[in-house]
Amino acid sequence: MARPWKLTKQPPALVKKLLLIIAVIGGSYSLWSQEETAPDYGELTGNFQFDGYFYQEDSAIGAFGSNYPDEKFLGQGFMNLNYTRGNFRMGVRYENYQNVIQGFPTEYQGEGITYRYAQFVKDGLDITAGNFYEQFGSGMILRGYEERGLGFDNMFDGVRVKYEPIKGLALKGVLGRQRKFFEKSNGLVRGLDGEFNLNELMGFGGNTQYILGGSFVSKYEAANSPIYNLPENVGAGAGRFQINSGKFSFSGEYMYKVNDPSFDNGYIFRKGEGLIFNGTYSTRGFGLIVQAKRIDNLSFRSERDASFFAVPINFLPPTTKFHTYALPALFPYATQPRGEMGFQVELTKNFKRGSFLGGKYGTTVVFNYSVASSIYKEYYDATDTLNLVKEGYKTDWFKAGDILYFQDFNFLVKKKLNRNLKMNFGYYNITYNYDVLNKGISDEDIVAKGNKPNMIYSHTFVLENQIKLTSRKYLRTELQWQLTDEDVSQEVINDDFNMGDRVMLLIEYSVAPNWFFAIQDIYNYGHPDVAKRLNYPLASVVYQVGTTRFQATYGRQQAGIFCVGGVCRLVPATNGASLTITTNF
Amino acid sequence: MKKFVLSLLVVFAGFTLTAQSLDIPEVTIKDINGKQVSSSSIEADGKPVVISFWATWCKPCVRELTAIDESYIDWQDETGVKVIAISIDDTRNSAKVAPFVNGRNWEYEVYIDENSDLRRMMGVNNIPHTFLFDGNGKLVYQHNGYAQGDEDLLYEMIQKLARGETLEAH
Amino acid sequence: MKNALYITTFLSVFALASCDIVDEPLKDGIGGGGPAPTETLRSVLIEDFTGHKCNNCPKAADEIDLIQGLEFGNRVFAVGLHVTQFFAGPDASYPEDFRTPIGNEYETFFNISALPTGMVSRTDYTSTSSGHLKNYSAWASEAFALTAELAKFEILPNVTYNAVDRTISVTAQIPVLEEYTGNLNFMVMITENDIVAPQKMPDNSKNSNYVHKHVLRGGLDGSWGKVVNSGTALEGDTLLYSGVSAPIDSTWNKDNLYALMFIYDADSQEIWQVTEEHVP
């Protein structure tokens, strides 16, 4: 049945005027001129992106029925415009989804102006009216940000004031509603943040730098529950510090949130607490970072019944390494807002040219280890309904829980072998808790099952070579080999395509500055279900000229998981051709 | 008379030696130690400036900066060019930027744009994205993406700017 | 410097004061019963999009049971629509197929992608967003608010079953209690209660004897029902509906069949009144 489309949303009159102004000024703009005589029309910048995908049915990978779009061709795009003149700025963004490509949140439907703002910046005062992005500290208490590639956008629509009354003191205040796809959140968010650079404020010098910061954020959402006495105002506070002294740097943030029953936490009235700590040591040729984290009940959204990408106020950074090689990236970690604890260590060492391990050109080695597990929980008796709702569970700050969520040990060796050959070799050993990370199963349910969650253990070897053919022509190859060991039930094997050993080969030929040609194949030769031992071939061409880039691909893409913070979206496997056009101006 | 000549000299010195800010929007970012600074504090001292937006997880970005790193000392000797690497790593990775950069012995001036504020104002969508400014701080070239060999083309343009030539429109 | 300290102290006090700390999380009197209302109040329909391989879906079904046990629960009707290839498609372990043409059409029209999700009388529907899709934790508050409203329509149904050709006939009189202008459709769904079949549970295990309730089996007039009003319906008017089903499927348990019927606005999709009758 054809979707009964409503007519294109008409942007409100004010926005039309804004666009007209930008168009008129933009049509007669010139870059900043150093001569005093030329009139200053301000400066216009912007960017544009279009993604289109033409799908083919492919029953072998499950791309049929409702996994195959009726439209056959899906396309989406956006355009940003920013205008700056003196102390004044404004901008707009137009987004269009006709319809969203597979894997993108389907809540984006239709088109319209989704972002518009006016900003005035002068003498330490910065006022924004309209849409804005903002981060307090590490983002654990408040972060409005965008990940265009994933379809994530939780920006605020309201007012933001930033003020530096004296050097070393930065104050911020925000008030607004968050974006919820093409609508606004029902909840209202207000926040204050102050950052104190003690060296500047108290006027002491020296090599050690001290920075302190504090934030307060509260949200309001009307409530009308027949079952609970819900808090309509929920407040949170955070404190942070950063100390840099020569080669060392230490930073940390602690956050506290009052009762915030929500869909995410199963409607318990428990407080939320979180702590992140970083310590780094870096010197010429050597870098070391240690991160530790503990999170207890820190989902914080401006709508209590929202989930997935909808209106989170804060951002809980994962303390694991983000992998970009395709096979290790099949097992991504996402922070568990209900609770987790863990740590990460990364060591970077550069062996100088001429040294024993460095060889002729030098060698870089990176070691990384991270682990995340549940927090310690003692459950109340099933009959103790009051405590179950009020507290949920008892915990201990210094004890880890019994459930391993994720563990990752990896290293990468980068070496230039001769004038024309560079090599990267990597090894990734990943332990992945399928029940928690893929299915969102709660700790209580896992413990009730005797703590035997479905686990996947993988070893991946990666060899990447970069071969110089001429000064403009290069060949880049990637060979990846993944061995997996699944400790999973038959159910999981029946459901999931991402099982078993696989090997990947990528060959990319580039001619600077304009052309890239690449061909790759992933062969899932070890899938326990013989029918799913498939090849996923993909060819791509990129043409780049100046700031405009055209990319076309054709082939099969594996099912995958895109994760952002504590949120993962399953992307079905697809077969077809895609076209992406991006440009800047 | 002396005072007059002195003040005249000061004025002349001001015209020639004044460090000008780059033609980029004024946005608060952090230096590699986490201290808040304004983007307008990035200066062009009459020499070309390259601004490259990158991230620790962006392989082509790291390839580009590694490739430039191999010739950076020569580039600086010949043209005085300054390469500024602005990382858009968010809190997941921003603490890693200093050990990452130092562990690789990179000599660039590094800043961290943790919530992509400067990136957004400069219209940058995907990274790597590289901007080239002349000695007066004026934007003359920008490029998105990286193919091995692009750094040589970039350097040809830097040499031209250092010689005082103007670049054809790109 | 001192000013800064004063300001921050004041602001922190102000900020902390603006949060509600709750001592008694649960409301009293959430049991069932209560006096019958004197005026006709609105009944609501919870459309629960679900699937037998959706491990979080039993939680949504439990929420419906909980709501129907509350004071206003007798005005809350529900239907489970099994949708999506991924969660409701049959395979060796889960051989049933509870999907229907109506469910498949709703999957596209209402933009369903993640399960479980549901609508409460299809409020907040727009074609350009997903505000009408609500997580199950929001259903109780939504149903509570809507069932306190005065009804705009009343539905007086008459359901009969013809054992010879195995068809269900429904006629209904719909008195208009409040003047209404708009296109109104009347839809009758056939649902089957208490079907025992496998279901994936929250801990990812399979419950082979799960009791599926109010499962959508079909409808009388396609996916959108019949038009019963265009233009203005005056207070005191009575709209009329009559329809006949196709022969019921032999795999259905006839004793557990219900005719679930509702009147809704064909443009805004909002459901104004609902009722349900057991098929005799």
C-alpha cells in the first residue's frame, strides 16, 4: 500500500526569512579582506551530503520480506549553512529522508529544517538562541552532539549563555528541549557549568596546571502515572578535575543523579552514580594511558520512556578501543548505562630509526587492553517490593560483579620496511558477551540462569600493506583472518549471521589526488550453519576533486551493529549499489 | 624627535610583525593538556599554516599526518610552514591524544575539539579535512580525504605560498 | 574571584532544590474494582507490536496484564500484532507464523522497526515521525489519562457466528455523544486468546508453552475498516456499521475468538472508542 504522504512540511515564516537573508547575503559575499577599504559582507561556509542506496533482494543473507525495502531505492541527505559576520553568526540545516537507508533510525521521515540558530560572540560573552550542541566536562552529565553517520542527534533547542567574567573562569548556562528526530522532547532541560583554571584565577605559574569544574543539570517532565509517584524534576550534579604536570596528566569526573525511574532502568527509584578517571604519561616516543570507570544507573534522558537514540541528555564514553578494521569491528562494545565497571590501558612506543627494534625507518608499537564487567549487586527478596522499586539492589563500590561483559587485548605494529613498503600488523583477542551486548539481557536474568551467558571468543590477525608504485600511485592491501569460538546455544546459531571463522581480503588502488578503486571480499567459511557460509564481495570507486567526493559501491554488506554510547542498532545485511556525494564550501 | 621616530618604528614593526589570527571562526577548543583556548589564538606569523582535522581512530587521517611527519622538518626549514592538527576525538578517546601524538613523536601543534564545535563552524563533514592558509591568515585551499601522495601536492602549494605566489582557484 | 564563589554556591543550592526526591514510590490503591462511572468514559486500545523471537516482548505483554488489573482496566482493550521478518518469521524452533496482512501493512504505515513497541489508541500519530510509537512503560500513564475522558462515541455491537460457512457477522450501532467533524472509519479485528506456542523470553531462553494473548488473526474489511462518517456527525446521531468476515481458518480455536471493534479518525488515526465481544 502506498504510504499516504502529507505534503512537504512548510518551514515556518521566520525561517523562510532567515533563508532569504542568507541567500541574499551569500549571493554577494566575499572572504575576509585585510584591506580596510573593502566592505565586510561576512563569510558563508557549509557542507552537503547525499546517500542513496539501490537494494537487491538476496534471500541467502536474509534480505527479503520486511528486510527488503518496498521502495527499492532509499535516499537521504542534508545541507548545513553557517554565516559569520563580525560578532554575529547564524546557520541552518536542512535534512531530507526519502526514505532512510537501511540501518538508519526509521524515526526520520520526510524533510525539513531541523537546525537553526543565531549567535552573538563578543568580549567573553557568547549567547546562542535556537539549536545548539554543548558538552559539560566529559559529557557524563550533559552532552548534546551529533553523529551524522549513525543518525544520532540530541541537540538542544533553546538558549545558551557562555560567559567568562574573568580570565580562568568559564561559565555556561543552558535551557531547552532536545531534538527527537523531527519532533521535540516532552521534557525540559536546564543546566549550569563552571570551569576554573586555578593557575589563571589565582595567578600562580609553574609547570603544574590545575583545572576544576562543576555542573548541575536538571530536567522536568510532567508525570501522570496510576502506579508510581514519579518525580517530575530530576537533578544531577558533577564535579571534575584535571591536573597536568610536565609528562603526567590526571583527570576525573564524578556524577550523582537523584531518583530517575525510567524505561531504561526498569522504573526503579535508585540514585545514579558514576566515576571516570584518566591518568596519562607521555614523553618523546612513549605514551601511556590508564582509564578506570564505574557506572551505576546512569541513563539520563529528558523523556523517561524514551529508548535507543531518543533524547539522552548525557554521554557515557565507552572505555574500550574503537576498532576500524572490519573484522575486529564486528564485536563493538557499548557502555551499559544500568551499570558497569572496567578499565583500559594503552601503551604507545616508537622505536627510533637506527635502533635495534626500530630498523632503518623506525617502528611504532601500540598495546591495548580493556575490560568491562557488571557491578556488584545483591538483590532484594522478591517479596520486598518497596526496596525492589526504591533501590533495585545493593552494591559495593569496590567489588566487581560476576558477569564479564567484554575483554579486549590487542596490539599493532607499524613499520616501514623500505622506501616503497609500509606494513601494519595487528592482533586482536576479543571476548564478547553476546547476551548483554547483542540482546540487552539484564544482569538479574543472567544470574538467574546460573551466570552462563552466550559468549563469543575471537582472535583476529590483520596484515595491512601500503605499497608505493609511483609518487602518485599506491596500492593498499588488507588481509584479515578471524577465528571465533562461540559458547552459545543453538538458538543463537539459528538467529545470527555473524558466527564462525572468516577471512577478508581488501585491495585498494589509489591515484592521488582524485581516484580510489577498491575491491574486497569477506568469506564466512566457518559458519556453523552451512547455508550461511557466504561470500560478501564489495567493489567501490571514489572520485575526489577539491572538497567534493563521489563514492559508489556495489556488492553485499554484512549485518552489523552500530553503537553510540549505550545504544546499539542492528543493521541488516544488504545487497545493492550505493552512491554518496559530499562537498564543502 | 626620538620619540616620534621610535613610535614610527613601533608602528612599522606592528604592520610587519603583528601576528594575525587565521581566518577561522572564534570557537573555544582545548589545547593538548585540556586547557580551554580560543581558536583565534592560533596565529599565522607571515608563514603558511595548515590546519588538519583528524582523530586517533581515523586511519586515513593518521596516514596523512604520519606521511607529513616524515618530511615535516624539511618543510619547516624550507618554508616555515606550521601544521596544526585539530583532533575531533570525543571523551572516549580525547585523553589518548597526548600519548598518541607523543608516542609517535609528532611535532605538530595539537588541539582537541571535543564536541566538534570548530569542526561544525568550519563546515567540516568527514575527516581528514585539510585547510591551507597563506601568511596573512587567508584561506586559499581545502581538501577532504587523503590518498597517499596528497601530501606532495599540498607541499607544492605551500612552497608557492612561501615564495609569495598566489594559487589558482581550487 | 569571591563573586564567582558566591555565584556558584547560590546556583548550586538553587539547582539542587529543583529536584524531586520521592519517598513513597508506589501509589496507594492500585488494585482493581472501584465504583462504576456514571457517564460513558472513553475506552482505549493498546496495539502491542510483538514477535515470538523478540526476547523483550513478554515484558510488554506483562505490562498489559498489569494495566488491565488497575481500576480503569476494564476500559483497556489490547491486541497483539506479530510483525517483522526478523522477530515473527517462522523457523525450525519457532514454527508458528502469527503475522497477518493487516500487521504487515501496519508495520510499514506506522513505521515499526524495533520491538517491542505499541500505540495507545494511536494518539500522537504523524506520518513524518514516530511519536505514536510508545515504549510499554508509557502505556499505563497514557491509558490512565485517556480513560478519564468522556467518550465521544458509544459502541453497541451485535456479534453472530454462522457455523455453516464459518463466518463471523458484526453489526454495530454507534451513538454520537459529542458532535464530531471528520472522516470516521469503523474497524473490526478478529483476535484469538490463549494460544500456546513458543516464545523467546527475556533471558533469551525458549518457553515452548508460552500463552499468547489477544493475538490478531484477521479483520472484516481489510486493514482500515469501513467508512462510517464523512463530514459532521451531530450529537444524538447514530452511525451504523455492518460487516462479515471471510471463513475463519481451521487452525484457529473458535472458542477463544473475539471481535475487537473500534471507531477512529481516518486522517489523524486516533481511536475514539473501543469495545470487544466474545464470538458466540
